[in-house]
Amino acid sequence: MLRNTYITDPEIYEIVVDELSRQEHNIEMIASESTAPLEVMELSGSIFTNKTLEGYPGSRFQAGSHEADRLEKLGVERAKELYGAEHANIQVYSGSTANYGVYAAILTTGDKVLSMRLDQGGHLTHGSSANFLSRVYDYDFYGVNEETEMIDYEALDYKAKEIQPKLIIAGGSSYPRLIDYERIGKTAKSVGAYFMVDMAHVSGLVAAKVIPSPVPYADFVSSSTTKTLCGPRSGFILCKKEHSKALDKGVFPGSIGSMHLTTMAAKAWIFKYAATDEFKNIMKQVLINSKKLAEELTSHGFRIVSGTTENHIVMVDLRSKGISGKLFQSALDKVGITVNKNQIPFDPASPFVTSGVRIGVTSITQRGLKEGEVKIIADIMNQVATSPEDEENLKICKRKAEELISKFPLYPSGSFND
């Protein structure tokens, strides 16, 4: 691994090797993370990194594009086939720039957009005041019912009729339940709005057909290619054929310049892999593992937001344990279990402290952990929560975590040998 870097920059080499070791020995449970297959890493560092290219196949701004044209066409066809989409754009760099591409395609300054509140499951790029687009478009928000902690569709419908948005957005980063895309799509049509679904977190589950797809109901579907899709750090957009020209123009030149052909190659590979039985079985187990984790944590006295999960995310309310998300995240990190602090719906705590944590099971499922191992993880989490600042308790928990994860290699033995 990195034999040339080892010679020319041992300092960087050491950092990369240390990160490999960290991932190998940690139980990675951040919901936005997954483990990239070796092919994804090979292609992400391939010869295509030398090529600069703008435009679309058959209409490039630079010469020498014939192999890149083959690559992009292949990736587009694979994405369309995988998701049953009429059109795909695979040039965007990430889930965030995928969203920007859609905005550039259909919105003008000051247009009204209705999206899910960030503190109740939405995403920064859906209108958060922390994101620059909040100063470009006129965002309003819907959220969850305070009792069920599930999307309040009646309130969403009422809000849409009240403000008459040009775009309605569904999907987010910390919503653990299925979304009724058909219902929101009908709301959008009733007010003459476009409907976009950001499926970045669940795109692997959708590809494997273990949860419902937004593609039949949405005008646009944006996504990253990491998270449950387990691919490179990049993105893509799907849309109806009638919007294809506007979308492609919104992506280039509307919101990006030259594309990253290395990650495009890795995306093309992941679109093929995601159609295999191997991938589908992993995604099936992801749903089993997340449900099991929610059940086990509940048995230990944790409160699960909305009562359960229907995807890869388990949202945990820590107030029953008398600890903050910040403290629990830090304590688990010392043990070798990575999660992230996260606000829960109607959270009285600040986003820098939080009353909850967001936990994902994609990476551990890829490594082969199943229900028995998930139970052990929940037991360790509970032991940490009982005394999160007791260093001796954390050392005991760390030994348990290391013993568990050591049985499940991150990559096959010898993968990084020169």
C-alpha cells in the first residue's frame, strides 16, 4: 500500500497507515459512513485523475475524451438500470453538489422551497441558515409530529398550500423511518411544485429494493454514493426525462466545472455491484441489525426516537440515562465505538451538546456482524452510559469492543501488502 508515498513522504504515509489501523480496530457506527470496496479505492486513484474534461459525451470542451465518453455513458446506463430511472447525471461531486445541481436547474433567486427542519431530520443543504443557499432561496420548513416523532404529513400539506413553494424536498440525514414519497408527491402536484427527494442516506437500501424507492414519485432524486451505497465520495442525480436537459444544464455549467473522472469510474463500478445478490444481502442485514440495535437499547432503558427504525439509522434519546450526546460520543470514542452526537426532535439542548446520538449499522454489517454481535455492542453501550467518565469502566468496555471487532477484518488479509 502506497509504496511510492512511503519513500517520498513518510509523514503522510504514517498518517494513512494509522487511519487504516483506527478503522480496523474500531466499531464504526456513524450513519453516514460505510466501507468502500477495494475496487472503489483502486478506481478512485486511477489514471483518469490526469484527465480534465467539461461538457457531456459528444459535446466536450476538451479533446481526448473518447475513453471518458465510454466511461460516463456506461455509468449513466448502470445508474438508470439500477434505480429504474429515466435519466441520470453522474458528474456531481457529492450529495450536496447534487442538490445544488437540482436547484440550479429549476430555481431562481428568491424562489420558495419547503423542506424538512434540520433539527428534526433534514440536511444542511435543504435551507439551513448555516448554509449559504439560505440567502439565495426563500426556505420554509415542515417537521415531525411531537408525539409520534414521524413526519406530520397533514401539516406539510397545509404549509405547502399556504406558501405555494416552487420546490418541495423530502429526505434528510437523521430520520429513522420510511417516507411516504407518494403522498408528498401528490402534495407537490396539488400546488404546482417540483418534488425532489434527497435519498443520500438510503440510496443503497433503495438500490437493493429492501425499502420503497422515491424514483416513481419524484421529479428529481439526489444522492451521495457513500453511506448505504458504500461507494466513492461522490454523488449523482436521477430525474424524469422531461427534466433531463434542464438538469444537465443545472449541473454543468450551472453548478460545477470539470468532473472528477476517477470517482466517476468508481461510481460506475458501484452501480454494477449494487445490483448483485451479495450487496442486496448486506442491505437486508442492515435492516435486521438496525432493528435489533433499537430493540436491545430499548431493553437497556434507552429511548429510541419514534420508537423504532425502518432504515439504517437508530436515533437515541439519552435523557433517560441522564447524559448528553456530546458526553456519550466522547466516551464511546475512547472505547473504540464511533457514533455522532445529534439533536433529537424538539431537543432542548444545543446542537453542540445535544440530547441524542445518531447510530448507523452499515459498516459493521459489511464486516459481517449480525444480531448476536449487535446485542454485544448494545450491552457495551449500556455499560458505557452507566459510567461514561469512569476511566476504569471505559478500559473494560474497550477490551470488550476490541475482542468483538477483531473477529471481523475490515478488509481481506493481505489487501494492502505491496
